[in-house]
Amino acid sequence: MCTVLIRHLINDCSKLKHSLMPDINLNFKSLRVNFRKHGIEISENVFHRFHPATLNIGDEICVFCKSTFNLTKEHVFPKWLFEKNTNIRFISSVNRQSQTYNKAVIPTCSDCNNDTLAEIEKHIIKILDVLDSNPKIFTDELEDIIRWLEILDYKTQVYDCRRKYIKYDDSEYDPFWGILPLAHMRHFMEMNPFKALDYLRRSQRRITVKSKDNRLNSLIFFRTSRPHFDFFCQPDEYIYVSFPMYKMAVFYFLRKEFDNVKDAGKEALYYIDQVSKS
């Protein structure tokens, strides 16, 4: 899956603060403020909305700001990642069900979707464009990639809370388990579905933290020979995203911190290898 580890190459020059789009900080700030104000209400709404025991939860809300107006469908995985190929699919590790990336959407108001999140996506693309030709990257650009990955992690958790379990592998459909959300069933063996709510809140809290200076060694870049988009994650643990148009991929440890990038890279390669064999 991955071939050559790319070091961050943070030299004296790249330690300087720099931004391709200085105003992007306002977009990240908007998300931080929204989750500080409404995070608990949003996560409770997301977690309980599709549970079969929930009645009359009310209108759909934007999962980023709690607004009920002008709701749109935000793609969990931006279309530029899978190059707008509507046939590319991903498989849930919980029940082995296949789903196209194009149909994985969550409710988001037009302001969050078309302004805040869209501008962040444009910013990330600009960073990757530069990184593709020059492996040196500024510290704040690394932090912005981390912020974007944490948003992506949050969106995947929201999506799993809205998606039915259905069944596992080739097993027969069970009318009892089949009515539960996928995220709840992730912790079935522990008999603690509320862990999904806890993970959802943690993902929000990560987004509310402005500085990512202590997270830089938890982000690893790879060169990859895979010609198509790859994604996998373990909620509250790590996330992997490939960029086929750049023949590049990133692996980010959501919680774990490292003294250096080399140690993080070795551990990331271990998880990548395990997933590729599964």
C-alpha cells in the first residue's frame, strides 16, 4: 500500500508561521466556537436520533452548528478525494457492508457546507499542491492538515451514528440488531454502545483545541503506489487517507503523541500492514 516514508522536513525555515490563505483561521475558529457552544447538544442529537427507542427528537440539525435552516447534504469524504468516481466503495469494519463514498452524506447547513467547510477543503488542496512538488512544509500548514483530518474523523463518526447496522458479513438479517445504528454496534462485545457517544464528544473536543503544536509528530506522510483513493480509521485512535492524484497518503494518530516522526512512522506502517492483510 505505502512505499516510502516522507519526513516532515521541518527545518529552521519551515518552523516559521506561514499560511497560503491567512483568513482560513476564521473558518477553523468558527468550528471551534460552534462546538464549544453547542457540542453537547449536537452530539446528543446525533447519537440518539436514529436509535429505535428515540421518539420525537425534532427537526434535523446541522451537525456543525445546530442550525435547522437551509440544510444540505455534506459529503463525509470530499468528492475531490475519490476524484468524483461514483463507483468507488468502502467497507465498514463493523458489519462488512459496502457503501459508495459518493452516497456517504450528513446534514449540514448551507453556511457550514458552502462557506466554512468548502474554504477549508480549498486550503488543504493548495497545501497538497505545494507539498507535491516541494517536501518542505510550514508548521501551521501541518497543523491545518491535522485540523482537517480531525474534522474528517468527526464526520465519519456522525455518519456511523446515522447508518443502520443491517447485518454482519453473510449472516442472515436480524430484525433486532438491524434497527440499531452502526456506531452503537461497534461496541457490542463490550456491551457499551454509549462509547460511541463518548467518542463523538472526544472528536468534537479535538476540533475545539486551537494549537496542534504537540500533535505534529503524530502526523506522517507516505508515498503510495495505489492508483485509487484509500481510507480507513479506528475511532478515537487513528485515521488514514490517501491522495491518488498526488501519489501520497497521510496517517494521523488522533490521541497518541510521539517524541519523533520516525517512531510514529513505524507504528503507522504496522497498522497499514494489518489493514492491507485483512
